[in-house]
Amino acid sequence: MFLRFDFTYISDNDFLEFLLRYYARDFAFALRKTQDHIILDVKSDEAGLTSFCDHLNFIANSVFLRHFEVKALEDEHFIQEEPKNLADFTKRDFLSSKNLNAYIEKNELETNEWSCFVDDMLSFDEKEFQNINKENFNVLLDRSVKELKNAKFLVLKNAFGVYKIKLFDNDFKASFLMPTDLKALNSAFVCSNENLKLLASLEKPVMKLRFSSIFRKNHSTPKHEFKVKMAYNLFLFALGLRLFEEGFKFLSFFKLEHFQDELELFEFENQLVIVRGLDFVNQRAKELILSKEDKNYARISYILSEFKQESLLLDLSKTQDDIVLLDKELKLLELTMPSSAKQIYQDICADAIGKRLYDNFALQFELLQGEFKLEKSFFSLLGLVGLVLKLDDSPQKAALKLLELSDESKIPRGVKIDYRFKENSKEFDYTRTLRSVMSFLLAGVEATNIAYGAVESLAFFLRDFYDELREKNQAQIAILSGSLFEHKSLLKNALKHLKNCKIAHAPLYI
């Protein structure tokens, strides 16, 4: 008899594969990978299989492991493979069950399964950095605790950048907060069990959590949420443990130098959304993406390489031109934005209905002025809507405020904002959207309703656009990508209304 484990793993990195091979190394086993799946067969007697399953229970959960199944099969179906050299796998100083349990239970300093200890370098003066090893671990730990308690700071350097670290003192300008213990989270944040599981995973991602109402009442923070990251190696875990015992709840991390993005993500309706970070992408793919001059197109090529069927890619960005591709090649959408307020009103007044709307609007509302520098994107369009709603004087800031209004809205449905192409063209008609907004303002509709309606109606437009392609058998799946989908109101409506729709397993930002 042997056991077959089927792991649904939505990343092409080799971290889970390594752990499975590591813990199966003393057994007869076979492992194979398909898209989003790792199949592991392990053969032994009953006691051996029980022992292997016990080891699996201690493997740190991965954010990319979405599901697994196990079943018993007869031996004639088992084909053993030649084991791979574990030294060939990507190495990382993860905080794992091996080094964590040795420290907690025996107060021993161990390497993890990858034979890594701590990769971070530490400085007390921002000039001279020291490697953290088993010999100096406790000395550096004692001094770090002492420096922090004396209101001084530490400096850490790793593959992601250089960070200044201090005890949290109500300064909300930090890049992220690190709880000294999982139990410290509830003192400041609302954290579901699902988010807690992600934070405590092998990867230790950065996540945004909402401040609790009690914390916001007792602290003068203008923010509703903040980025959080748990201790990701043994030194930071030991530092947090010592500080938590003395009543300190959080460390503030300030990024002084940026080398690369940390993994940042959230889970939405059982789908994992990777916001930033290429570090957990296949190493060769990561190197290829970063080597290209146009890294965004390289990221898109990487995303599309996963899909064999005809696909519609909807890459909607807050910082770059939107990209809408059919079957990896054909650009289907032209988004041209105006360069000035004067151009907006000229385009609106191009027909009699638009001119009458403009005249009525000008009698009751202040008109836009000045010139704009806009990307060819729906984010820019939402910025223009935000300007009309007087959310801000900057199109970019107005777009962000509109999206914030939409994300926090509790209304079941917004007003229907007009999104459409120009007649007999694949060029989008931005004036129809603005005319629609102006009409609702004249009718007395509140800005919150219009903001949510603008986002919801964008999802309806994408749905109709996609459905037309599906009816012609030109697209079988829609792939959502790009930083605009960081906003949950758009993401929710897109996932709800687009059939056979999937979030790309790659960062929204590059």
C-alpha cells in the first residue's frame, strides 16, 4: 500500500516541493508536478506512513497551498523515482517547524530544513553590519532588546532592502508593523482566522489589516488600516518573544533603501490576490522579468504562459496604460484620455444633447480647469469622475478617493454610469461616462452613490465586452491583473459578473 497526496499549489516556486522531498527522503516516493498541482506518492508500512503524516502536520502552511487530498492505493500502481539533489533547490532562511520548535522547546539554535540560519545583517549605527550566526545570536539579541528599550533603533539589511526598526510609539509613517507575538495583533487590529493563518504562513506576507475601533479611539491615527508582517526568521522571532514578555506589542519597520518588493497579498472570496512581490515566483521567471526593459509586459507574458485556452487578459493599472489582450496578441481596446478641461467640454458639446447638458451643468456646478497628464487607463477615467465630483484637484488623488469611497460603500447597487465605445470603433468614449456623471449630479445623486456606480458599471462594461467575445468563441477565460484590482469593490464585481474569471497568480504591481 502507498499514500497519494494531491496538493493544489498555485505557484511555480519550489518551496513546497523541497519540503515534501525533505520529509519523504527516507521513504520510497515519487513526486510529479502539473499546473497548480503537486502529486506525491509515498510507500511504506503502516507505521512508516503514520510517521510521514505526522511530519506533514508540522510543515508550515503555505499561502499558495489551497487544498490537498490523500488516498490509499495498491502497490502495483507505485513507480519510485530517483530522488533529486536537495542542494539544487532555492534556499531561504524561513522560520519553519524545525528551527522554531528547537528554539521554543529546547532553547537550541538550529538551521531550518534548507540548512539556512538567518540571512539578515544587523547594525546598531547604520554603518557597520554584522552577519547573524549561532555564535553571536544571543549577544546580538541581548543588545537589540537593550537598544530598543532605550528608545534607540536597529538597522536590518536583507534581500528586500535596508530597514530602521524601533518600538512602535504611535508613529504611523512606518512601512509596516511587526507584532512581537501573534497574541499582540488583537490589541490593535481586527484579524480573522483566515488572515491570521496567512500572516503566520511559511512566506510571512505583508497584509493590510483594519485597526479596531477601540485602538482608533485611543490613538490619533488618520488611517483605517495598516500593513502588518510577522517575524520571518529566527532572530526576529526571538526578539519579538523577549519584547512581548516585557509588555511591548509592536515593532515599527521603516524602509530606508529599497531592493525589491516584499510579498504582499490578501485573500478575497477564497482567491489569493498577490499585490506585490516577485520573490515567490519561479526563480528563472523572476530573473527574466527583472532583466527586461518593459517589466510589465514581461510580467504579462509570464501570466499568459500559464493558460493554454483562448484568454482575455484585463490588465488594469493605476500607474500605467491599461492593456487588454485577446489570445495573447490582439489589443482590443483603445483608451484615449483628454489633455485638458477645455478638451473635455469641447468633446462633450460635440452634439446638441451634450451642449444642453453642459449649459445646465455650468449654471449649478463649478467647471473643471487646467491641463491633465493622464495614462490611457480606466484609473484615469475614474480620476476625471473624481474631479467632477470635487473629491480632489489632482486626477490621481481624486481617483484614489473615489475608489476608497466605493470600497467602503455599503449600498447594494450604485447608479448606472455609462461606459461605451464610440460608434463603429474599438476606441472608448470617455465623454459618455462624464456626461452620465454630470446628469446624476444635476439630479441630486450623492457622490458616494456615483462613486460606487462608476466602479460597478465598469465591471458591467467588462462583462459585456467579455460576453461578446465568448459568444463568438474567441475567449474561454478572463484573467484579471493589474493594480486597479487591488480595490475590492471592483474585484468583487468583476468576479461576480464575469463568467470563468480568474485572478492572475502574479503580483498586481511590478
